[in-house]
Amino acid sequence: GGDGWAYDIGYGGLDHVLATGEDVNVLVLDTEVYSNTGGQSSKASRRGSIAQFTAGGKRVQKKDLGQIAMTYGNIFVAQVNSNANQAATLKAIMAAEAYPGPSLIIAYSPCIAHGIKGGMGSSGDQAELASKCGYWPTYTFDPRLAAEGKNPLKISSKEPDWSLYEEFLLNEVRYNALKKIDPEHAGKLYEANKADAMRRYRQLKRLANADFGDEVVSTGAASENA
């Protein structure tokens, strides 16, 4: 499904299904906008982006569906970008299918509503830049590793080059249109957009560097109590 369903109107149902613990595989094609109903802004849209209902640039940050799902502890979660790393994308999909429980893959999905400079023919290069600049880091979260005392989160994208971030934003009409209308306001929202991305990446790094050695003991104790 798309992000309009997964982040917004269908989130309650999606959350319910993932929380059952059943062996269900979910793929979310995240375009960060309601692509198939006219291009309305959604909870997946980021600050500064222009869409229906946010003509002056969205003022609040994007919902982090992956982080929310990881808090359950038993859901396989992956954020992928096939244009940035096809091998990592295929590996994540295969791991999600093999995982004996709920899995959620969130895929970066270029969309005509983005207004990519050069058209959709340039979407591959723009998507690659998305991961390179830190806009869309890729990772996998495999709960089975925690049970072995290993960190379940693996960041597959390289360390971001944050100096490329504004270049990425200005390659798309959903962002650069606001700069033409109100440069000062656009600049503030671009800075907030980047700050959101940097904060999210720091959160990922903190979790990826955490020590899960005591999880083996916790799991064993839980089994004994059961």
C-alpha cells in the first residue's frame, strides 16, 4: 500500500495487524504524499513540502513509521531505497519474507507529484541522492538478533553527506516552488526539514550502537517465567 494508507487513513488497521504477531509481510511504497487521490499532504510528508492542504509548506515533521514499529520489539522493519542500493533492498525483502512474524518494509518511491527536475527519467539519480544526503537512510531491524545478544538494527546506507541536502530538496518542485514564493519562509522550513533528518539519523545511530548483550538474559528469564 501507499503512505496515505499506512501513515494516515489505514494506520489503525495496519498497527492492529502488525501487533497480532502473525506472519504477515507488509510493503509500504512511500511517496510522502497522497499520490492517487490528487496529491494531498499526508503524515508522511515533510516540512517545507508543498501539496494540497499545505500550499504554504508543511509546518510539522514527518511521522516515523519505522521507529514506531520497532518499539514493538518483535516486528521485522526495513527502510529501503532500490535506486541507492539494489542489493540491500533485495536482501531486506528476502529477510522480511523469511522472518517468522510480522514484517514491515518502507520503500522510498519517487512520484510524479515530486516534480523532479528532468522528469521521472531522472528519478533514479534523485533517489540515489536521497540516501546519499541523509534524507532517506536505509536500514534493517531484525528482532532475532536481539535474542542472540546482537544489535537488531543495521544501517545499510553510508554516512550521510549533509552538504548535499539542500541540493536534493531544490531538485524537486514540491520544495523549490516555495522558495520562489517566499524565500525567507522556505529557508526556515528547509533548515527544519534537514534538522528533522539529522535528528532521526542520530536516533538510528544511537540504537545501532547500543549494547544488546543483556537481551539474552532477559529472554531466558521470560521463558522461565512462562
